[in-house]
Amino acid sequence: MATTSEIKQQLRAQRIETPSWAYGNSGTRFKVFAQPGVPRTVREKIDDAAQVHAFTGVAPSVALHIPWDRVDDYAALAEYAEDAGVRLGAINANVFQDDDYKLGSVTNPDPRVRRKALDHLLECVDIMDATGSRDLKLWFADGTNYPGQDDIRDRQDRLAEALAAVYERLGEGQRMLLEYKLFEPAFYTTDVPDWGTAYAHCLQLGERAQVCVDTGHHAPGTNIEFIVAVLLRAGKLGAFDFNSRFYADDDLMVGAADPFQLFRIMVEVVRGGGLDPAAGVAFMLDQCHNVEPKIPGQIRSVCNVQEATAKALLVDRDALTAAQRSGDVIGANDVLMDAYKTDVRPLLGELRAEMGLDPDPMAAYLRSGYQERIAADRVGGAQAGWGA
Ligand code: LRH
Ligand code: MN
Ligand code: MN
């Protein structure tokens, strides 16, 4: 069994990326509730992400979404982030918010629209060159609403063609992360609906194409930890978009709806070697804080991922393997549940103190006065993007 200092070492090394869009106003199709102090610019989103890192110590990068975070000079933005104490992380492409994309982006039957979508994806790689980002995250809203609307197989061919062109353009050390989603906005077919489809495309593309598992993108009851185990075994798990859900793609704080599921996922990550930075699994948040304050929402989410990771690291592997091999069903389950039932908050508090941080990041942030400052200084905050 790992010692406490080995466990702390792994927790200290874990990196959790926060999304720029979590800091802006967001909502549902029914209403966006504006919050005081939300960022008016990309730089202010970066400032807020830097706060999350300052108090948690494990969130040193922030993902961008283009064009929500479009600026003139991305190299200057990367410098700004560095000065603020964070890095620019994954570049998320957006080929879902133009009128042109009504019938799809890279799978659209119209070659002009396909070209436009591909150009945007290629532009995102240019941006990565300027920001020094490693990952291009691709999620396609593409699909159909009615049987017969378009040819399912042709759309797969168009998708493969676009992915190949982007893959070809990737530079040294850059990767492509292909994210799947069961449904929404398309309600009949989705062109990348599941991990199998994403995996098949990534396999064909090559080593630098990896699957992104967004925890909110499955049918209810799907065993996500099984998917994680299979992808890690195949060397194809590139990233997580963490969030939690009660119904569909709710984008709630990770670990809020089902902390046990998050633990089970992290158990498979640990088992498959996915915590080792060399495995290249990016732990990212993809959430919107519609009713709760944004920076505290991100701090809570980072802490929830850390808690689940700590519990997963506490699993007594030797005892578990022994119980599994001897067919001790209840014993094996006990080993797992022992770890899950352990209160890891004191361990994480100690770790943070050793890192020179306040043991309680949320309380420390709330005491810091930052929230009051931004509420007073920032007037007329921006939408996160969904409502933009
Ligand atoms: C799609 C998604 C994808 C987008 C993000 C804003 O539902 O999960 O990752 O880029 O939301
Ligand atoms: Mn996502
Ligand atoms: Mn989503």
C-alpha cells in the first residue's frame, strides 16, 4: 500500500485545468442570470482562473474556447497569463454557433460549410502555436434530427476527412482530443456519439489523436469507469472534461451529483497509470455555474477531484488483488469501500499547508476580498459564450 508521503506526492503533481467559460455568465435556454463581478474580457477570465490556482495550488492552466476568447495577439495573452501565474491550456474549437452550421460543420452536406469549419479548426492550431498549448479539443455538435435527413455513412467519411486534415497540421508535441457526446443539439443521430466512434477515428488517425471523456456526455447508467479502463489500456485516454449531471449534460460541479462515481473513475485512472504525467491524461473541468458563484464553484470542483483522487490512491492494491484472485467478492468490495469511506480532508489540508497554502482554499478565497473587489470594479460582465 502506498505511504502517505507517496500519496501526497501524487496529489501534489496532479494538475486540473479550469475552463475560461466557467468564469463568465451562463445559464440555460430559459435564462442567463447575471452575476456581479464576472469578467468583461479574456484577461479578466484569466485573472479569475489565477485565483483558483492561487488557493488550490493544482490548477495552473486555463482552457480557451475560440471564438469566445478571441484576441488579436495570442502570444501576448500567453504572456499575460504567465504574469498572472497560470498557463494557457487546451484550445477548444467552436464549430457550433454559426448559422452556417445548422446542418453540421465538418459533416455538413455543403462543401463550402465544411471548408469553413475546417478553416476554423486549422486556425485553432495556429493559435496553439502562439499560446504554446499542447491540446486541441474538438467537439462537434454535428448530427441529424430525423431519419433520412442525411446519409450516416457519408457523414462519417466527411468527419474522417476533416480530422485527417487537422491531424496532418498538428505540430511537434501537439495533440488532438476528440470529445464525444450522446445527443444534444442533435436528437436523432450524432456523428461522434460515443467513445467507440471517437476511439475508431483516433485509432485511424494515429498516436496524437486521443479521446476526451466528458463525464456528462453519456446515457444515464453508463459505466464511465469501464470506458476509462478500456481507453487507458489502449493508450487512448487523452483527457477528461469533468462535470456532474443528474439528467443530461447538466455541467454541474464535478463530484456534486455522484461523488462515488467520481471515485470509481479515479480508481481506474490510478489503476491504469493515468495519474503519471507521462501518460498524458489531461484533467480538465467543463462546467457552468449558473446559480452558484463562479470562482468558488471552480475551487469546490478542483477540491472534489482532489478528494476523489486521494481516496483512489488510498485503495490497498495488494489487499484488493488478493481478494479478487481468491474470489472473495465481499472482501474485495470492502477494500474499495474502505478507501471511499475515508475522510481525506485532513490529508489534503496537510498537503496544502506543506505547499504553503491555506488548508481550506474556499474559506481562504472568501476571506481574501477578491470577490468584493471584482464586484465593485467590473461593471457589465460578459456572457460565458453559451449565451453570447
Ligand atoms: C459540449 C461541451 C464541449 C464544448 C463545451 C462548452 O457539450 O461539453 O466540450 O466545448 O461543452
Ligand atoms: Mn465538454
Ligand atoms: Mn458538454
